[in-house]
Amino acid sequence: MTFLVNDEPLHREQFKNNHVRIIRVTLPKGVETLWHQHLRNTIYIALTDFNSIEYSEREKVLKVEKGSILHRDHRQDHLVHKIKSIEDSELLGVELQQSNPIEPLPTTAHVIKQTSEFRILKSNEYKLIYKSVLVSLESQLVFINGKQCQLNLGDFLFLENGELVVSTNLLIIELFE
């Protein structure tokens, strides 16, 4: 039996609104997910080294380093799979709920990836142009419009456009509107 990712018990929803759904996947060593299907355009952030075996059309070993960012448009690849962890592994998945047009990038940030729906970037100081998901890549203090916020590895925030963010190691996923 194949489940939708929403019903796979190791894919736990952490946050959802009209723009994004954030899921946390925590796989202890040797644990296997159920067969499940992903349906959305998704950005993955490895919170630990993510070493596992993916079973889909063929079996393959997945080795992703902590802090790596991956993008898979599951609307295109129609992924149905199950995962068996080789070691304790954890990642966040940011599923995009809408499609939006692209806008030009401000010069203050380092772009990691950009599509017609989103832009992934890193910046120490950045005024958000779009609704955004911020993901902390380490334990740190973050300042949002001058207010201090403590974030730990893997913590995330959904923010509206116009907010000024100052941090040391933060990933910003802007959602084009």
C-alpha cells in the first residue's frame, strides 16, 4: 500500500499555511518509512548527515551532508518511494503550496538556487521582499526588525515581506508572489 506523504508517520508536519507546509523527517538508524508519494515542489534541508537507502524504481544510496540543500519538484518526478536510514538522520522539507512569478534578486544576498516559484539564499542582513521561510543552520541569535530571537539548529520561522533579518547562519527561502 502506498500512502501520501501527509499520511507517512515519520514525515511530521511542523507548520502549514497557504504558502508552505514544513515537514520534519526524523529517521533513527535502521528505521524504514512506509511507501509514500510526494506531490509538491519541495526544498529539503539536511539537519544532520542524511545517509539512507531509497527504494523506488531502483534501489540507491542517498548520502547528503549536514547543511545541504536539495530541491525536487515532485510535480514533475512523481516520486513514490520508501527510505531506510543507515544512521540517525533528520531533515526539513519545505513544500511550496503555490506557483508565483519570478522577481529580480537584491544584491545583498548569495543565491543558492532560484526557480520561478522560490529563491534560496543566505545573507547576514536582509530585508525580506517576499513571504519567506527562515531555517536556522546552527544555534544562534537572530534579530527580526530589531527584536532578538534565539533559534536552534532546524528551527524555522515564517515571515511576511518587509521584515529586516540579521543573523550569522540562516537560510532564507523566499516565496515569489
